[in-house]
Amino acid sequence: MNILMISSTFPYPPSRSGTEVRTFNLVKALQHNHSITLVAQRSPDVSDRDIEELKNLVEDLIIFPLPPDEIPLQGIAGIWAKGRRFLESLIKGIPPNVLHRYSPEIQALVDRYVKEGKCDAITCEHSANAVYIRPQFRDRVRTLVNVHSSMYWGTINYIKMGASENPQRDRLYLPILYRYEKHYCDTCDRVVVTTEDDARQLQQLSPNAKIEAIPNGVDLELFPYRSTDPGGQNLIFVGSMDLTHNIDAARFFVLKVLPQLREKYPDVTYSIIGNRPTPEVLALAEYPGVIVTGRVPSMVECLHQATVCVVSLQTGFGIKNKTIEAMAAGVPVIGSDRGLEGLEIEGDKIPLRALRTNTVEEYIGAIARLFSDPDLRQTLSQNGRQLIEQNYTWKGAGQKYEQALRGNDE
């Protein structure tokens, strides 16, 4: 097939965030059997080398600039501008963050490709890109939206968890998010999500939509199983450290869990590994035992040196790359319901693959168990790796994605 893939975020290098990792690996899987034209927008941190590397994976890479940032306005002018943006979003039924990145030039290209029959299928890599799909496309080309995370249900989750920076504003946006996500579910031939929970939630918005869960995966060559258990008392948290959910997770652990943990284990370290740490994250390094590295040459080497990987996410939906990558590397994982979402890690006839922790006491108890019990660490290490090998590889995810794109009826 000739596939037109739309990704407003630039999916290289595949270490920026979960969105880029998923998009990159699906491109890598599809390019063996199909001709791919990839449309992306270039942010300031994308280098010429990044562009050249990505070009090697696709038939054609078409890059557009990001829309210029609006000049911030103060006082009455600022209030008027915000009101105008909200009104435009309400009228069009398109969330403000989607409108902000919307490119008329990309829309013109997509329209032309469909009109001239240049593509057999269009994939929208993240629901924000579904804004370019018109209802009339369905008669001429297959369309698929790859929902990395639901904006509507994610916003509800943030409000319920008390994690929203502006809950009043977000409540105003909920009807717009609902309308937008229902529209693309109704319009596109296929909707792909990462977990069955995500599928059930979106199915509530559009009961007749064809929705399929295809989980994230791991490149097992990039995340080999570790050869030895380093022991010690070294904890690790990984992720792009300019993302709100990762910042919240790290702050929760440093401010709530670590002080009590250090009373029992004075030598414990907590390493925050990930790109683009914000000033808020960098400030955490002032606390005893906390290490903030920023970007590192090899994420897997850092994982192999850790005693335990902590996935203390408080918000978010879907299977987390950070969790399955740590499991693939053989690092024992403890995590919250959000951090372990979509994974069978315990239960009848299910080997114990990670420890579930949601309260401060549960984190301290689980870490104490793992620090003192090398056999338990080995059990989680082996069972976690086996789970990934069997169910969460990018090769398997790519095959399922290709089937969804062709259509289950074919």
C-alpha cells in the first residue's frame, strides 16, 4: 500500500517521549512492505541529522514548520485573545491545542493526495492529527487514527486526581474534547488504542466505531536482558522530564516517599533519568539521595545498574513505555495503577511480574521487600522479561497495526 502517515510531532530520535517512540517503531515496522510518505512538523530541537536519519526509513519525508507562537497579551487584550480562542474552538469543535498546531498547508497536501489517488491509506499518529481527516475521505481511502492517549478521558482523569493546573478551564473544554473524539471515531475506518480499557472508553463515545487495542512494544535489541543483579539500594525513574505526568510522578516520590524511605535506608539513591528536565525537576536534585541526569548516552545501561525501577505515575492512560522497557531490561518494577495499566502483573494463574504500589506505605514496603530479597528481585526480573518477549514487541505490534490498516474484513 501507499500509506500517508501524519505525525505533527517529529518521531526521531525515538527517545523523546512515548508518542515519538510508538510512531517511529510503527513506521519502522510498516516500511518493509509498504511505501510510506511521512508528514511531520519540525520543532526547534529537531536537527538536520535527525531529518536525514528518518529519511532512510520512508519513501518520502515532508516537513512543515510549526505555527508561529502567538505573542502573549496582557490585561484586557490577553483576556480578549483567550476568549476568542475558546470561542473558535467551541464553534469548530476542535480542542485549542489541536487548533494551535493545525497547518492549512498540511491540510492542502492531504486533500491533494486523496483527490489525486496518491495514497491507499492515511494514518493519523496521535488523535490530534485526526483534524486533517474529512468525512468524505472514507469513500476514497482507508483512514486510521492511532490514539496514543484519549484527550477527553485523560482530562477527566486529571480533574478527578486533582492534577489539573486549571480545573475550571479543563471542565469548560470537556464538551469540546468529547465532540472532537466522537467525530474522529465516527469518521475514520479504524481507531487504534493501546489498551482494552482505552477501547471501552472510546466505544462509549462512538458505539459503532471499529476500535482495536494494539499495545506498545519494546525493541529487544535495544533493551537486552541484564546479565547480573547489581544489588544495592539504587532506585530509578525514567521518562521525558518536561511532561507533566512525569514531573508529578518524580515530585510525588521525592517529596512524599523518599524522606521516609531514607530513615530506613540512609544510602538509598533515586535517579531521575530523561530528556529535557524542567527547572522544577532540576530542583529535586537538592534533596538528599536524588540524582537528576538529563539525557544519557544509554538508557538501558542506567536501567541495568538500578536495583529497582519505580513507576510512580499519578495520572495518564495506556501502557507505559517506561514500564515495559524496564521489564525487558530485567529490572524489577514497582508501580502505581497508572504505571502498570494494561499489564497483567498478578492474579490467579498469572506469574508475579511487578509489585503494585499506590500509597506511600505501599511504596516503602515494596522497596524494602526487594532490597532484602534477591530471590524476589530475580523472580520479577525473569517474569517481566518473559511477559515482554511474549506480548510486547514492536514486531508484533507492527503486524497487528498493518492488519488493522488493511481492515479486519479483508
